[in-house]
Amino acid sequence: MQLFPLFQDANECCIEKRSCHPNAECMNLIGSFYCRCRHGYIGDGFNCADVDECKLKINLCDRNARCINTNGSYNCQCDNAYSGDGFSCSDILNGSKFCILEEEQDVTWEATLAGGIRTYSCPSKHMGNCSRKCSNDGIWEHPDMSNCVSPKFVLLDNQFQQQLVAKEDILHGSDVLSNLTSRNSTKLYGGDIIASVRILKNLVFSRNRSRLSNFNEHDIEKFSASYSKTVNNLLDTQNLPVWKSVKQRILGIP
Ligand SMILES: [Ca+2]
């Protein structure tokens, strides 16, 4: 038996959800509704502002950590010579050698004891993990970014590892690669460099060689222009730290 057979509550949340602030959730009541700011925001539900947990000192950061306010939340970062997740930081100094917190290749490498290795997810939506070793003397080595690769490079790399590709694909791929590696495109990391070198190699070697011999004068001109543009892009001085971040063994350099 229905208790309220004559009327049904309209879920205003479905209908009027748009009136709540994007950082609020709509709560349905019988015959009404209200907007409630999400955790980390303050306001009447129609306007919700970020709570600055750092300024208001309502954060759980360790006393040896720095509080960094973010939209809707906050982060904690251990001070130099301390190690941990920011909520709990332990003293790693104790007279030992260590590498200090450092920003390199868009990654914040936390203070690390000599001989230790740090591993993080790759920056800026690149796939894979990056790592960095703190030498026994307490000096950071170059970060190893050789696994950080953008999905765009993976796609192109896979295409040219396939069996034979058509002449048009070679011309198009070469053009795409020159755009992907250009200064105005997304920032390159180690894995992108490795993928680019492999694509360049696969474009002219092995199975594609027979295709290249069928190129007419116009094709050759177009292909060599984009090919040399890619090489120039990769060797741009701004990529010097990126090359250093690529493990030499992967490129086969002794
Ligand atoms: Ca906040």
C-alpha cells in the first residue's frame, strides 16, 4: 500500500540542479531541495568558495611540512631534510648525507637519503613512471624519464612498428612527428624522445625502404623537409635536459 497515493515528490535535484553551484551537491527534500557546498568549500550552496585550509590552519600537515592550498582541498609537502607524505614527516638528516628537495623535469623530488631512489608518476598527463637516484654522496643524478611518453607518440610509434605502411602513411606520419616535436607543441619528456628516434628509424629502414624507392620528386621533397624538421626539433637546445633524462642504455649509446 502506498502511503502518499495522491501526490508524488518531484525530485527538484534533477530539475533544478543547475541552480546549485558547480562545487555544491543538490539535496532532495519532500517538496523542496537545497544546495550544499561540497567538502572543502564554504558558502550557501549557490555560491561556494574554496576553504584555505593553510591560512585558516585547519590542515593536518606535519609541523615539519609546508601546506599548499588547492581548490577544494590542500596538499602537504615535507620540508627539506624531512621525508614522508606531508602528513607525517620524519627526520632523515641525523647526520646522514641526503639529496635536498628539488624541482627538475616538472617533478618535485622530495628530500632523499643518500643511495635512495625516488619514483613518481610522469608529469603532465604522460604515461608511465619516472625515477631518480640520490648518489651515495648525496647528490641527485639525472632523473630517468625514459618511461614518460605521451599517448600521441605511442600511437605513431605503434603504427610504424607494424608491417608495411602505405606511402601516404609515411608522408603523413613524418609530418605529424615534426609537428609533435615542434617547440610550440606539448612539452617533451624522455619517453617521447625515445619514441621519436624509433619512429625516425622505422620511417626509413626495414620494411618501409621499398616504399621510399617509389617516392616521386615531390614526395621526396616533402618527406625530407618534415624529417629534417623533426631532427632539428629533437636537437633543439631546450631539449638538452630531456636528453639527459633518457637512460643511455635505451638509446644504445655506450
Ligand atoms: Ca582549499
